[in-house]
Amino acid sequence: MKIKCQMLLNIINMMICFIILLLAIIYFSGPEKKEALFPVMYLLGALLSLLNGVKAYKGKNKVLAIMFILLMVFLVIIAAISFFA
């Protein structure tokens, strides 16, 4: 069960990274009227940090989990700033 859970988290991580990369390529191919992609990329990064925090917490690495959660909070704040700016 533990191996299946970690494998699922790894697959979700790879999918989120691929989506972030795809959005970045779309944005930098021509940034006109694509400013809405930045908050989405930041929120996906926050989701990625949350998943890595959960993975670290389940691996009994509490310090790393706290650092990932703090990174997630920072990315959500940056997403909110870029959304409202």
C-alpha cells in the first residue's frame, strides 16, 4: 500500500510538472494577453509543494515537510499578488 501511494504521488508530481512546463512554453511563446497563466503556474507550483510536503511527512521527515508547506504558502501569496496586480 505504501509503495502504491508513493508511486501515485510521483505520477501526480510528474503530471503537474509537465503542465507547468507546457504553460511556461505557451506563455513565453508570445506573452500578449497571457498574463493569467502566471497565477495558474504559481498555484500549480503550490500544489506541487503541498504534495511533496505530504510525501516528506509520510516519510517521517518533518523538517522537510514544514519547508515544503512554507514554500506552498509563499507561492499562494505570490499567485494572489500576480492575480490582483
